[in-house]
Amino acid sequence: MKKSVFLVAIFFALSSCNTEDLQNENSNIEMSQKDPLTAKQINEGINQSLKTKGSFNWANQSDHFLWSAIFQGNKMVSIGFGESKEDFDRSKSSNNQAMETEILSMIKKYEGKDERTFFLASDKYLNQIDVVIEKEETIKALRQMKTIRYLEPGDYHYFENENKFNLASRSSGGGSGCGFSSTTLNADDYTSTTPGAKIPWAFTKHNIPDAWGYSTGAGVTIGLVDTGVSPEQAFLGNSFNNGSSSGRTINKLGVYNSDGSADQCGHGTKMASVMAAPRNNAGLPVGVAYNANLIAYRAAANVVLDTSSEQTGVKTAFTDLANNASVKIISMSMGHIFSVGKIEDGVKYAYSKGKLIFCAGGTSTSFTTFVGVIFPAWMPETQAITGVKEGTSNQKCDVCHSGGEIDFTFQMERASGNTVPVLSYYNGQADYVGGSSVATAATAGIAALVWAKNPSWTRDQVLNKMRQSATYYPNVNSSYGYGNINVLKAVQ
């Protein structure tokens, strides 16, 4: 409100209130007049927390800071509720409907609107809802409720705003992870195998070709949460069973913006390739688990989970894969630099269903070099993977993150600067891919080899075998976990 209106309000307060009432009224009026912080101020606050504390969490911010981010994020709010921090699963939460109703009633009371005007969605598996909230007073009231596990901006675009306000961000070129290039592979970066496939150099460093004598991933289904798979790449489509790959299936699903499963970024295609491309007869790169089944979700536009649609898409992919009994492994090479409650719930839900989850430790753009291991890789329910230079377990790739949350490493960067050969977005062509992304997808493929060799094992048995076959076992490196996995040892 303008200053003149503010003065009129004080005049009427003076004429009708005693001193104590006036003080309370003035305080309320001042609060109602407080403008939201700008997106630039919000990003500055987030960055300051990341640099000084090493983390950022909406729960630790003031009501005004939180409301400002909600206001700047299309007024969308994501709410997780429950009787305890771990009360996220609706099927195990007998009081879930009563809690949700109470929250919606509170919003209706403070917003002064009918539920139909502010209610957006209620998750059928998780204690989580999306709503629209306009008033800071509503946020204050909700945060005081004992059944609120988290209350976060549902659509605050941190990275988009950083690109607007941060010069280093703009000069970095974005960091979306997308690309559609193809290239001729350097002959030093692969070896040939029957019936005509190329084995990436990184596979040999981890003894994956020798491990194929014991396991090729047959019978194991991997879930990929990424940007989808190219409809133009036949080896991740109609020719998924080519050469020495047979008897398996690939399914492609879209849960982002209701516009299908087709990769419109290029990143998901490369992850699917390194994980499970066929041992083909066309002179193209093979995947780690070339006889594993694959279910690939298009859950986001790119690797930076910045928008409500992307965060909801990832949550949905995790809950769908969690409820698919055939899926044993989930891999996601995407993330954020701070936690997102609905994604955290989705990951926990999948973990509760026995899934072995691999997430990327992080690949930097120039303006996020101060960030350590990213979300959700830092969660205890996930295995955090990063990429290292050839011949090492403790020299991260030039753009990879490291830290105490890392569980395994994968060699993916050569002295030449070349990374890992994979299928291109386009049929009949190849490309390279690097960062913690390819390290994560490759490690998920390794897990499929171990599980296929021991189909009766549990997640923990598979994980323990991978640890026992790695560089630093039985110890853990402070920034690189157990290090590189000797895959031959892991399947013997």
C-alpha cells in the first residue's frame, strides 16, 4: 500500500484504540505493509547460507523470507504433513486424511477463500499436497501446526533467477546438461568386441568386459529418472535387442508436463546408453548391463530440477518405480543444490520398497563451484556417485563434485580430456558424455550386473558386495567413499 493509505489507517487506529491496542494494531499494520523480498535478495540469502553453512533449508528461514520466495514463485506451496518426520507414506499413515483436511481448513480460514480456489493436488502415495497461498499470515499459521513436516515454495526458480542476476552464471552457459551433438570417436577411447560393438575405455578400467563372462544384467530391471530417451535412437527403441542383447524390454514413460516420453534435452538418452545400450553389431558403444531391462522416465526438461513441474515429475517417477515390483535399481543424474521436500519423500518411499538408488554427486557450472555434494545424492537413502580421472580414485573430474557423502567413484575423464563414449541422440551415431552423471548411470549398470549374478540377494547384499570390491574397502575415503569398483571381483 502507498504511504498515504498507511497514514490514514493509523489515523483511524488512533481514534478508536487505547495505547496497548494501538501498539498491537500498528505492529499488525506494519507487518501487512511489508513488501516481499525480491528474487535477487532471496537468491543472495540462499547463496550466503550455502557459502557460510554449506547448506540451505527453507525450514531454517524466517516467515517473511519463506513467504517472499512463495510470492516470487507463482504463490505455489508444497506441504508435507505427518505425525512425525518419517510419516510420509499414506498407506502407513492412518490419520492422513484428517491431517490433510485440517491443513486445508487452516488455509481456507486465513486466505478467506474456498478450497477450490487454492487447492492444486494431493499425492495418492505420499503425505504431500500442493496449494496456492497469497498471505504471509497463512504461512505463519501453518508453520505452527505440529503436523507440518515441511512447507516450501512450490515453484521458486533459483537457477533461473541466478542466470538473471549472477554474471558468472550467465557466462557459464547455463549448465542444463543438454546437448544433441554427435562425433567420431577417437580410436584410443574404445576397444572392439563381438558382434561389432565398441567397449568404452572406462569400462575396461573397471574390469567390466571381464565381468560379462559372469553377468550381463539379464533379468534385472533398472529405472532411469531423467529427461527421457530419444525417439530417434533405434538401439534404445525397436533395436534394444540387437547383437548379443536379447529377451529384454525397454519402456519409456513421460511424467513431465504431459508432453510424452521423448527426450528433448539429450541427457537422458546418454544415461540410458551407458547403462544398457545393446552389445550391438553396428560399431557403436555398448552399455554396462547390456541385457538388463530398462524403464526410462522423462521427469524433467533438464538436469536442474528448478520448477514445480520438474520436481513433481521426479517425485512421480520415484513413486511409480517404487510401486513397480520388477524394478530393483533406480538411477538419477539430476538434482538441486538444496533439498526439495516432495522429491525427498519420493526417494524415501522408493527406498522403503527395497530399491537401490544411485544419484549424481554433482557437476559444476562456474557459479556453483562452492557447492559440495548435491541433493538428493546427500540423502542416506541414496548412493552418491562422482566421476574421477583415469587411473585414480581420488582425483575428481574437472567439473565433478566431491565430499563426505560420496559412496563410489567411476573413472570417466582421460588426460586427453575425452570422457565416455555413448550412443548419440541420433540413430547410428555416437558421442561422449562426462561428469558425475555418466559415473552414476554406469554404477547403476554395475549394480545390475551384481544383482543379475545373485538374483535372490537383497539390496543390502548387493551394495555390500560392491563395497567389498572397491578401492578403499574396508575403509572409506573422506571425499570419495569406497572409490572405484572392480566389477570382475564384484560378480565373482
